[in-house]
Amino acid sequence: MKLYISGHRGMVGGALVRHYQNVPDVELVVRTRAELDLTNQAAVESFFATEKPDVVIIAAAKVGGIHANNTYPAEFAYENLILATNTIHAAYRAGVPRLLFLGSSCIYPKLAPQPLSEDSLLTGPLEPTNEAYAISKIAGLKLAEYYRRQYGVCYHSAMPTNLYGPGDNYHGQNSHVIPALIRRFHEARLAEQPTVHAWGTGSPLREFLHVDDLAAACAFLLEMENPPDLINVGTGTDVSIRELTELVATTVGYTGEIKWDTSKPDGTPRKLMDVSKLSALGWQAAIALPNGVKRTYGSFLAETEAGSLRT
């Protein structure tokens, strides 16, 4: 199997490469952004016409936290839209029979019933702060669905919950919650800071999936002869932000005080994926959160030492 993974240098793409690099009879095809600009339609079409992969996983995306999404909506919408349309169309034109598009749990309406089921897609308004990113992901998964319906190719999509793991982004403002906490407590421990401040009450509930579990789920879906057009990927369990914060502090070895600034907003009270469809097919996540955070902190230290930490 000749497998092209777009975005192989990102957190998700890196996990997919780790999963497949030792799988027999799989030839991995990857390109850096300098080698292949996925926003360049002619370049993408030429690449697919030359390489003709058997399977494509679209893991490339412009991603970021709430601040980044809210500040740069035009960039998030444009880049993710053009990545999806260029890749899906070029794959079809080149005769690629199998494609997996990776989306995000933010595609679901802001006030959709919890846990979030696949059926709630397009039933209400999106969360305004990441609407641009969500719309681009909805467009991508629908495009894959339409190509499957019209042309008979097996193009389908997976919607992962909040991800974390090796290769994450530890930017001071644009990172997600787990890498942000790891960096904050690590720096506080080194500086011997007596107190670390956290936003809100810590009561919101969130679900987190280790990126290596996502890679395993993708492999599982690609082995199915007739996968669903759209399926959620998560753990099916959640944790409070307070519990998560304390877990990260303990893992990093920070022993100071955590003070909660209740004047700051909590955000959505709960965000949990309904993974019953995937569970019924026979797949479940294997990496528990404490072990996953421990492994991720180890990766953070290794990436820091190697000078490869994304910030």
C-alpha cells in the first residue's frame, strides 16, 4: 500500500508516521511544505499525478487555540478550505481509491446536546470563536462525502476530540490547554514560583485523546471495507479542568499553589464526544490520561533538549 500522509511534521501527521513506519507492505509518501505547497493547486495535481498513492490521509491543517482562531479567522478559513479542496480533488483526479479526511469536534453546534453525536452536525450555530476553522472542516468532510456519493470512491472522515501528545505546539498564546499547562508548570518549577494562576473555576469538563490513539483509530477505519462517512474519535470520558490542571502540575513536579481566578470565564461547561458508533465497530482508546500526560511531558523535555520544540 502506497500511503500519502499530508502534514507529516505536525502532531497528528507525526503520530500517523510513527504508526505506519513499521507496518509491513506500507510505503510511506511524505512531503514538507517547502517540497509541496498544498495551497498551490497545480503543484498538488502534479504531485498526485506523479505519485499515484493508494491511500491518502489528510492530516495537514492550520490549527491553534481560541486566541489564534478568534484573531486570524481569514487565515484559518482560507488555508484549511484550500488544503481540503486541493487534496480531495487531486486525489480523485489521480484515481486514488481511498481517502481519510481528519476534522475536529468543533464542527458541532455550540449548543448541541452532550455527548456530541454525529447526527448533530449542521443542526445549529457554531461556537463563534472558532467558526472559521469549523466551517472549513465541515466543507472538507462534506466534499469527501459528495465525492464518495457521486463517484463511488471510498472517501470518508474522522472527527477527533481534543488531542495532545508528542509534537504539540507549546506557543505561549496559541497553544491548547494541555501543552499550555505543561509549559506553564515546567517554567514555574524551574523558576521556583510559589504560585501559578489558572483561569476560571476549573469546573468545565473536557475530553482528551492521545494522538497515538488517534493514529490507531485511523488505521482501524482504513481497514474497514465500508466505513461510515463521518465518525467521532475520542475516549468517551471527560475530566474537569481543575483535575487536569492538578494532574499536569503533579506530573511536571510543581509543588507550589494553584490559585483559580474566578473573575475569568470558564467557557462551555462540557464538551464530550459520543463515540458509541466507533465503539460498536470494535475500537476503543488505549492510553489513559495520566499515562498520556506523563508520556507527553517526556516528549516535551526531549523536544526541548533537541531544540525541536514547537513554540
